[in-house]
Amino acid sequence: MPFDAANLITVLPEIAILITAAAVLILDLYLKDKDRDIIHTLTLIGLLVAIGLTGAVGGGERQVVFDGNVVRDAMSDLLRGAILIVSLFGFVYARPWLKDRGLFVGEFYVLGLFAVLGMLIMVSSNSFLTLYLGLELQALSLYALVAFDRDSNKGAEAAMKYFVLGALGSGMLLYGVSMIYGATGSVEFGPVAQAVAEQGMDNTVLVFGIVFLVVGIGFKFGAVPFHMWVPDIYEGAPTPVVLLLGSAPKIAAFALAVRMLVDGLAAIHADWQGMLVILAVLSMGLGNLVAIAQTNIKRMLAYSTISHVGFLLLGLLAGSAQGYAAAMFYAIVYAAMAAGAFGILLILSRRGFDAEQLDDLKGLNERDSWYAAMMALLMFSMAGVPPTVGFMAKLLVLEAVVRIDLVWLAVVAVIFSIIGAFYYLRVVKLIYFDKPVEGLPRLSTSGGVRFAMTLNGLSMLALGVFPAGLLGLCQNVFA
């Protein structure tokens, strides 16, 4: 087929990120250390341009381009915007930490931008092949970022674990894709959905393919029992990398699940629903129970991530438009919450010291009452306390599960959510009711970081009180 330049219009946000990454890579070769701020500014401009282009090319009819491999629809428009905004916060929070430790180099920005590009490709894919290419681009960039601090033995160990287990997860996913291709004769979601609707579960190859797909999705989400990499990576990787790793990729993982299970395999929903029920219950249970025992806040947030993934899966397994919209709302909200929580840890860190223990948060209210308030809002939101957006997200997912008559599952989720509230509220107690450790220096942050954290924290409250805007966009995707 001849190349049609008009196809490029639909992927302008991806092109903007690619050009930014290439420009940063080349510019970094010629810049002196004192001029590195240019790279940071260029990255933020690139992300803002991509956000603008997402709005400009979005809307209107669904478009399928590049021989059926790429799609631009309501879901890709919304999720691309969410990934870019969350990533923008991540880069803003990371800069002071990197400068303090002499790690303020172009590689961090290049790898970060390529990871973002991988996520955007995943969100816009219309075939298993494109989806896998986006996933690998994101994963390879993140493997390198986890080992970014060369002097850290913990970082090197975490990167090795992440690489080995990530490769295993990718292999499972690819194996599942090859089986589905063998059973249906296509890698595009449309023809696959058609073939699956005709064959049902009579084809044994297809059954195995779906099992491997769900295992691969479980790995990428970090759902129990495929969660073993999450706590070690969160604890061992540099905090700015954990911020990038624990926020926007969750939105991309949601897109991965929806594209594969909903666009490709919706006809046999009843068969993959049971597997997701098991993953959801195990993730909520283990995540919330083990998080209580943690003294390292990065590990605590890792187990809390696992429990949130359980809630997100509840929306997906509901198999209704309402459930998918609720899960999408949850994924976007969780990414913003995670970005803010790790952002606070970066603000509390300084040269020669990383805020990694729960005790490092003691008396934050006496040191900086505004940041204490933002962290409290983020923790309340993660715990699902009204009127924050976390409460709304949990409520929507539970309602979707109750609608399909899985009331017992909703009750289990509520019980685990109440258990989970304990360790989030413990953080709030440390911030407000404990005395800070003697001799700590004053918290010093730039105006940009303070502005970003203010936006991030207050959005938890604003979206909780006025959820209709974001929820309407999510529901429109599956209308």
C-alpha cells in the first residue's frame, strides 16, 4: 500500500515526544553541566506540546490508520492526555533530587521520554503487534532507568530482578498472542474479535492463548501472584524512577488490558472474568495485609499499588460499559495519587539523605504545613475517604460489581479497603501528631515544584467533589 501522509496527523503527539527525545539526546552531547536546565525545560515544553496536539487531533469519529495497526478513538485521546499530564508532574518533581545527587543528566530525560512514547503507542494500538512494540519500548526504557544510579547496589539488584521477571511476563504475553494468532489467523483486534465470536471456547489453542494473555497482563499490572517484582523494585530504584514507574504505566497497563480483553476477546468475557476475579481478590487481600507490616514507605506504597490493582481489576471483570468506565477513572486517579505521594518523598529528600522510612515523615506539619496538607489529601484519597476522589473511584468500581450480582466480591473489597485505611491514616498521624527528628534542615523547594504539588494535591479534592467532568469523559469512551 502507498504511504499516506495524512495518517501521521493521528499520531502527532507520539511524533512530538519522539522529536523531543531525539533533541534532548543530541543537545546533551554539547551542553556543559551548568547548562543542563535547558534539557529539563525542553522536556517540559515537549510534553506540553504533545498535550496540546492530543487535544488538537482528538475528538470526532474513530480513525484506524497504518493498515489497521493504530487507532485514534475516544479512549486513546483521554488516556494519552492523562499519561502526558502525569509524566509532566513526574519530571517536575524529579529535577531537584537529580541535581542534589549529581545525576542531572540527559539520559534520565531521554529514557523517561521513550518510556512515555511506549505508553502512548500502547494506548493507540489496534493490533497485538503494535501493543507489544509499545510495551517493550516502555519496559526497556524503565529497565535502564531502574539501574540509573550506577553507585547504588540496591538499584542494580532491583534492575536485574525487574529485567528477568519483566522478560518472563513479556514472554508469556507474546506466547499468548502467538496462540491467538494461530487460532484466529489475525493480530488485529477486529478480525480476532470476529473469529473468537464464531469459535467460542471450542478451540483449545485459543483457551491456552487467553490464559497466557491474562498471566502477562497480571505481570504488567503487578497483580498477585505475579507481584513479586513490585516491592523490590520500588524499594531499590531511585525515587524519581519509582515515580515514573508507579504512576503513568498503570494507565498504559489498563489500556493493554482493555485493548486485548475488551476489543479483542469480549465475546468470551465469561471465561476470562473468572481469572480476573481470582487476581482481584488475591491482590486486594495480600496488598492491604502486607502493607500494614511495612516500615519502609516505598515498600508500603508498593503493596498499596498491588491492592489498588485489585480494585482496578474489579471494574474490568464487571464486563459492562459502566465497569470499564469506572476502571478507567480509577486508573487515571491512581496514577495522579501515586505521582503526588512519591513527589512528597522527593521533596523530603536532600543530598546524602533519601526519605524512605515512615519515620522520615514525622512532624512534617511543623516543617512545612502546606506539604503536610497535600500529603494528607493524597493519603486520604488512597484510603478512599470522602470527599476525596479515591472514595469516588472505589465507589464506582464497587457499584459496577454489585450491578452484575457479585455482591460477595464487593463486600470482600470493602473489608480489605477498611483494613487498608489503617496504614494510610498512620502516615497522616505521623505527619500531624509526631514530633520531627531533631536537627533536620528546613525544607527548600522551588516554586515550580510547590505549584505542581499544589495542583496535584488539590486535584484529589476537586475531582472528589466534582467528579462529573472526568467521569463523563470515561463513560463517553464506552458509550
